[in-house]
Amino acid sequence: MGGRPATVLAGPSYGGAVITEAGDLPNGAALVMAVTRKAPLGSASGDAATAPAWRDKPVRYQVSTEDRMIHPDNERRTARRMSPRKVVGLDASHASPASRAKEVVDLVEEAVRAAAG
């Protein structure tokens, strides 16, 4: 994908290590994310799944077009399956909530306004 070098983040997850990328974050921000990541509660991986909320609730979906962890085409397929009211593509890495926070917040706020009527 894009020409940016990947910043690799490694952190704990479910008793193992998770590696992700944040090539569009400044190195300092990527380092902070890497060293402050915490593993989720152990029960999270053992809890029984229920019906997904997207089946009954309105959805908006953000695709990170420079994601190297989840291919953008897979993100788009997932979005189509959910029949979202809106899909936003951001020129961003897997860490888009950090690197493109304003755009992600705008999408969330739009959803909140729509839900409030």
C-alpha cells in the first residue's frame, strides 16, 4: 500500500503479543501507544458472543485505506455486510482513531446527532 514506512507497535493482547502498525503517527506518539497498551480482561476472550449490534442499530463505518493489519478491501466487505448509512475512507493506518482523530470524532458525532433525532 502507500509509500509511508510502517511504525510497528507491539503490545500485550489476550496473553500473547499483538503487533500493529501506525505509519501515519509521529514516532513519539507511536512509541507511547506501544508502551502503554494493556491486555484486555481475560474474560473478554471467553465470553459468549451474542447477536451483533449492527444487525439492529444504524451503522457508520470508517475504512483505513493505508491499513496494513486489515486489508482495506476486507474492511469494505465488512462494511457492505453491515449496510451502513455512511462509509468514510481515510488515508490512514490501522491507528486511524489516533492519526485522524478529528475525522473519526466527526463520524461518531454525526451518528450521535442522528440518534438524538
